[in-house]
Amino acid sequence: MHFSSAFVAAAAAYLLPVANADEASQVSSASSASASPASSAEVGPPKPTFTPYGAVKAPFFEQFTDDWESRWKASHAKKAKTDDTEEEWQFVGNWAVEEPSVLPGMEGDKGLVLKDKAAHHAISAKFPKKIDNKGKDLVVQYEVKLQDGLECGGAYLKLLKDDKSLHQEEFSNASPYVIMFGPDKCGSTDKIHFIFKHKNPKTGEYEEKHMTSPPKIEQTALSALYTLIIKKDQSFHLMLNGEYNKNGTLLEDFSPPVNPEKEIDDPKDKKPDDWVDTAKIKDPDAKKPDDWDEDAPYEIPDEEAEKPEDWLDNEPSMIPDPEAKKPEDWDDEEDGDWEAPTVPNPKCAEASGCGEWTRPTKKNPDYKGKWSAPMIDNPEYKGPWKPRKIANPDYFEDKTPSNLEPMGAVGFELWTMQKDILFDNIYIGHDIEEAKEIRDKTWRPKHDTELAIKKAQNEAEKKEAEKAATSAWKEDPIGFAREKVDLFVTMAKQDFVGAVKFMPEVAGAIGMVLVTALALIIGGLGLGAKSPKAKETAQKAKDTAADAKDKAAEGAATGAEKVQGEVNKRTTRSSAATDGSS
């Protein structure tokens, strides 16, 4: 969408006093997600150097050292169909172990990287021996680094059921798992999954139990640490970056619940035919009053209104444009008789109105509308009907659902529209303190360095943006305002509220120009009897529009330093689009 020079000039007049240099900072923050390794190395503090953590008590701890391929194997099996209509897919996505390309916070630190966008990926590693947490706490902890963001896809892991028939090269969505944990986002879905498989002690069948009210994911290019603690007292704790994010119990915070209800509705019980569950009825004794006029109109002409003295009865509200000229290529035989387009009659703008005057309407004091009988309590009402309860034949009680099935491997089985998702420092064990110590010695220094690098990048980019924005505004203030308005409209098409929050000064300027234009149109059309106050408002609107272009020029010298974020936003988004398509 593009705007006329007059519209942009008017918008520029309003934008001058509120142009916001803080946008440069916001753009710098967003652009840091696509920073290259070279740019990261140019700014920020010195980075710590990766050193393998050493021996741990945990059954499994993975830092993706040089021997990682002896444990991890990618799968290229076909994805199991959930129904006959589903397309057949294969796990064709590639994996690599490499240092991060965005905000690397530790020299020599490598992670497992999902390399392809819009592809199914599967990879797994078997445990040296099965993990059985019966009577023990269980800790699952790992890092996720969304180097290309996450708009639609998963970054969760699965702890697979210990099964001798499990072959890593055949790992797929059909492989039985015990726990699924981690971030997932697509459309309205934005949550950290915690799902566990529970075995029904009566039937032997497994059922997924989903954590209720899951928290949102950490949408950042920084290394995010996800921790799940399942305690032997049936409580659980979900942590994000070392902070408690969700607490609950396995017995109360999952759907469907672990244990079924003791009693259920009797499926054979039926509501009696004479059961009355209507609480209110119309009063059968009520009568419409004799003076109730259902035909009285809602509004009537205001008999006290008087036609303004300066009302121009014989002047039309619209007249042919006296400056319009018949196009040279107009063919009367093919195009018909040419008529000049109409414009508001300037005489009407100087008077209260034009054309035939009619009385304004007012609310009819005698209006009552359609009569209906008032509602009263139903004397036969018995209340809501409910079927009787009977003992649940499928009832059981499992007091220790934390005693999960033994686990034999960990795997990532994912589909995502974004590439370069990095995983690191995967800990699966029983010692909460050990997991905390690993967090503080691996993730913490790396994350702190990433934050410092990002801050330094933002400051450097902000300075460059300030220089570019100042130069652009001074050279072409009208063109700069046009670019701001066009960008606002582009953003608003995707997310209007977000566009208003990000560029409030542009939204306000557009709103003021539209209000001014509307006032001029109303004044030109002469809609209704115009009060002296309305005439004054219309005149002010005309003056505002006439002075808009002059205000834009006058403000160029004083407003330049206040709009320093916009050019950087354009160049940054162009760079990001180029990177995303590569």
C-alpha cells in the first residue's frame, strides 16, 4: 500500500515531535538472532574455553565430544502414518555436531545441530544400561539454542522405552517412549511439553498423560536450559534457565488424570419424561396495559429544531469539479458523454449546510417497543437432571506413577520449519544437586557470555543506526516519513496491535491525518445542521491539512535525532531475509 505525497507530508508533520530513536535498539535486539560468528567475535567480552565436564554419577550425560558418533545414530526410517489419509514421509533431515553460528558463548563448545528446515529429523543414543527410576528422583536437563528462531516446529526430546527390539536406524514417531519433554511451537501452540506414558494396571495398555497449563517456550537465540525434575513423592518441577517455571504433582496436574474416577454416571439412567428443568416461565396472568402502543416509533422529528439562518437551500452539496478536463483520449461514442467528477461545494463549507433542510430526530418519549409478559419462577421446576452415580468398573488407584517404565535411550524425533536448532549438555540422572552443578559450570558461563555479546552488538548497531537515520532524515524527510508509514502498514497487515505497540508515533500520526480528512469531508458534504462549534472544528481541520507540508519541512532540522531506528530496521530485515533464504 502506498500513500500520496500530501498524506505523507501530513503524517510527517505529526511524526516530527514524536519520532522515536528507541526503534534502533529494538531492531538491534531482533537482528542479533541472525548475527554471524564473525560479528559475534568482533564485540563483547572474551569467551570461556570448553573443557569436558568429567566423570558424573548420572547414567547419561552428553556434551557431544569428538566420539559422539559412537553413541548417536540418525534414523532414515519412514514416518508411521496415523491414518490412511496421511501422506508418507521419511526422516531425511541431516544432523551435525558443530559450534553455534549465532552468539557463540564458549570457544570450542559443540552441540548437536538439526540442519534442514521443513524436514523430518530423527536421531537417538542408547544408554550404557537401562535407567530405572523406581523409588528414585529423575532429572532430565538439556540446552536448546534456537539459532534461526522457532515459528513452527519442535525441539523436545524423548526418553525411549527400554526395548531389545529398538534399533536406532529404525527410530521413528512410532517408537514407544516413556517421557516427552521440551519446547514446541506452531500457530497457536506455544508450550513446553511434559508428557509421560502410564501403564493401566488393569488392562496393561499405555496412555499419554499431558501436563495441564504448560508454560510458554523460551523464544531466543541464546542458549536456553530446560530442566524437568520428577520426585519420588509424585511431585514434579519444571525449570527454565535455572528458575522454577511450573510445579505440580503427577496425580493432579495431568490430563487425562492418572487415576480414573471412583464413580461414573450410569449410562443406563434416563431423564424422566415429566422432568421439568426450565427454571423461569412467562407469567400466564400478565396482561398488556391498555395504553401500551407497540407501533410508536423509536425516534420522532424534533419540532423545536430551527433551520439555521445561513442554510443554503438552493445550493447542492456536490458540484462538478471546475478544474477537471475531459481526457484527450475520451471517445464519446465508445465511452459515452463525459461528465466532470464532483467535488464538495465550497459554499457549503462556509455555511451550516446545503440542500433541502430536514428536522433532526430525537428519541420518542412514548416509545415502549414490543410488549412481552414478565418472567416468573416455574412452580414445577425440579432443577437440572443428572444421572445417578455407579461404581466405575474400570477404577484403579496408582499411588506411585513416578515409578515409570525402564528407559533405554534418548532421542530427538522432530519436524520443524526452522533449521540450525542446537542441543547440548543432555543430562539424565537421579541427582538434583549434580544437575545443578553441571548447569552452573556449563550453561551459566556460556549464557552470561552470550548476553554480554548480544548487549555489545546492540550498542554498536544502535550507534550505526543513529548515524544512518540522521543522514536519511536530513536528506529526504518526506521520503523518510513515507518509508515509516509504508513499513507500519506492512506490519499492521500481519499484526495490527503489534505494529501499534512497535511504532506508536506512526499510528498516532495516521490517526490524526484521517480524523482531519474526515472532518473536512463531513464539512464539505454538509451532513445535518452544523453548529457553530462544528464549523470551527472543520476550519481548524482545513488549516491543519494546509500547513502539514510546511510543518514537515520546518521539523526536518529539529526532528532528525528522534527517528534514528528506521533505516536500520529496513537494512536489518533485508539482511535477515537474505540469511533466512540461504
